[in-house]
Amino acid sequence: MTGAEWSQWTRDQAARIRRTPETVTPVIEPPEVDPASDVHVWDTWLLRDRHGQVATVDGWRVLFSLTAPADLLPGKRHDVAEIRYFYSRDGREWHNGGVVFEEGALGQRQWAGSAVYLDGDLYLYYTAAGDGDAEELTYSQRIAVAHGGTVETSTEGVHIAGPFRHEVLLEPDGEFYEREDQSRGMIYTFRDPWFFIDPATGETTLLFEANVPVPEGSDACGGDPHQQEFNGCVGHAVSPEGDPLAWDLRPPILDSVCVNQELERPHVVVAGGRYYLFVSSHMHTFAPGLEGYDALYGFVADSLRGAYRPLNGSGLVVTNPANAPFQAYSWMAFPHRDEVLVQSFFNYYDFAGQSLDEIADLPVFEQRRRFGGTLGPTVRLGVAGEETRIRGTLAHWHIPTAEETLPAPEHSGVTPAMLAAADGPDVDVRTRWSRTY
Ligand code: FRU
């Protein structure tokens, strides 16, 4: 591929999405202990080091979550999201460190991001959502960073202290990445920055969720104007000098035009020398004529820019059971020894409606009762070549330490069929020039 091409999740591939024993998690029960019952907790990311491993600072590990007061109606939480942090020594018992940006941050509210600890310096990438000076709620999104704060540790815990310096790093260019005024879809996206240093090239990278501009009248999706509204992509920026504060936009690395409108929280795990690209997406963001689930979807390539092939033929990697289709969301995979683990948040359980939108039709009491608002069980994933398989689950909030040996999994990670497929022929990958639309 040349620099101006990227991979595509095609309708043919997505049409193969089916729940299978390898991709469906067990039903989730509420956790026995909730380390932050006074707040809703949803999108979560771990403090990582430059190698992409979970960072340990003086024996502590730290995670960051979007949060909102627990007395708020869960559906309203996105409008007031604030980032809090949690810390743990053993990866099981987590303590609430409180709000990270006590002095405020960019945007009306802060959405998902990533966090990296580089030679003792903390960089918190986040989405500045909404215009900070607007009276009413707005949906603009910019990719921002906070830096200059400190991570203080003691035998008692971790204290993240400001003041932070906040900077907008990236805004959509309108060419590779849709601006809000170009958007024709159900929701506009330019968010969820995820920091990554490519181990093969040493290049410093941000991935993010965005949409590709598809002008009215273009011939994308056979000219079908409704399908064209489904134009998600995984965005890409690089820092040529490796400076965590200076970024140049690059073309996307994958798009889902005619397939899906939101490829949320993109991130990569390198395993066996391959690049596993993961995104979360919703049942209701698939284009007409396609049926998908609230799920973690994934793709594999031999280098960061691709070409990417969908995992398991369709892209489906982890989903909820059919009788609890919205019980978890916003999955994030990370390496643990020779396994891949996946954390997510416990979303609406005890609910098997046709769409998440139906939640709003329930009485307020029921909307609250059915919302988990905390982390879900950690999923163990076997990964080989282009195949994955759920091997079992760990407890809610369990992020094992590097030294921790996990029990024998319920399912072996790699089946002979998966290994055979690992070296098998590539499935059809379409790439195309950036300005086709
Ligand atoms: C996924 C998500 C993210 C966004 C956040 C806002 O759960 O949609 O893309 O940053 O939720 O609450």
C-alpha cells in the first residue's frame, strides 16, 4: 500500500457477523464490591509505558475512567463526563483517587482518551467535547492533551496533582476527517485519542475515532445516500520528532464506509509480530441491511498502517450474549504475558430490548436499576493469526500484575484450526485511494 491508501471493513465481511461460542461472553452479574459506588464509571484506560505495557509506578498501577455522579440518570452521563483516576497495588482492589483535572479542562466535558508515562512525565490524552464557552450543550470534539502534572506515590496510595497544561492537538481537516459541518450521519465523531509507539518503526502515533467525508452525490456505497451516512474510520496522526505534544494528521488506517458509523476507542495490541487493531461499536450504528452487535471488533495486519484483515472473517471478537446484548461496552484490550486481556464497563444489564434507544422508554427507576456503571469482568482472549477465542473471564476490575500467573483458562487459547489459519491465505482486503468519494 502507499501512504494514501487504507484498509476498508467491507459490507461482505460485516455480513458474516454471527454470535459464536468463541465470541460471546457469559452473562454478567453486578460485582460484589464497587470501588466507586458514588459515581457512574464507563470508558476506562490504563496508564501505560512507552512499550504499551501497563505502567507500574512505585508498585502502583493507575487507571482512568469517564465518570459522572451516580444520582444522574445514566443516559445523561455523557453530558457531564469528568475523568477520575483509580489506583491499585494488586490489580484487584482499586481506590478512587478523585477527579484528575480539579482546575478544569478543555471543552464542556471530557471524553475518552489514553494515558502514558514517559520517563516520569504524565501525558493524558482526551477528547475535549463541546465548546467551552457555549451556553448550551454542543457536540464539537477536539483531541487534547494535559501535561505537566505529577504522579506522587506513597505506601498509602497515589496522588495525581496539577496544575496541568491543556492543549488542543488535533482538529478534523475536512479532507481525510469529516468536520462537524460536513456530517450527515447520526452522530459526529473526532475523539478517543490513543497513544502508541510502534515497536517496529519507533514511530510515535495517535489513533482516534473519526468519520471520512462522503459528499452528497458521491458514488460511494453504489450511490446509496442512506448507506453513505455510515462513514466511520480509525484516524491516524504521527509525531515525526517523537514529541508527545506535536502531531501531524495522516490518512485513516481503516474505514467502515457503507458499514458502520462509529469505530470507537481504536487501539492496537502487538502479538506474535502482528498488529491487532480493535474498536468498539454498537448494534444501532451498522448501516441498513447489516446486523451487528454491541461488540469489540478487530482486524489484523503485518504493520501499523495495514493492510488489515477482519478477525474471524467478520471482525467480531467479543460480544454480549443475545439475552443480555447491552451488558458490556467500550472494550479495551491489553497484553498480559502471552495473553491478550480485555476490560470493558458494565453497561445496561437485565435488558434485552432491540436497541439501546429503548432504554429511554423505561421508567426512570428501571433505567437506574439496570445500569451497571462500573467495570465489567476482564475477558481472556486467545489470539492466533486471524482468529480469536474467548478463553474465560476474570473478576470485575481485575487487571493482573505482570507477576501474576493466571489460573488455567476455561478454554485453551489456540485451537489447531486457529493455528492452521494463522498462516493461511489472506481474506479479501480492499484498499482504495483517499479521494474516491
Ligand atoms: C464510547 C464513547 C466514546 C466517547 C465516550 C463518551 O463509550 O462513545 O467514544 O469518548 O463514550 O461518553
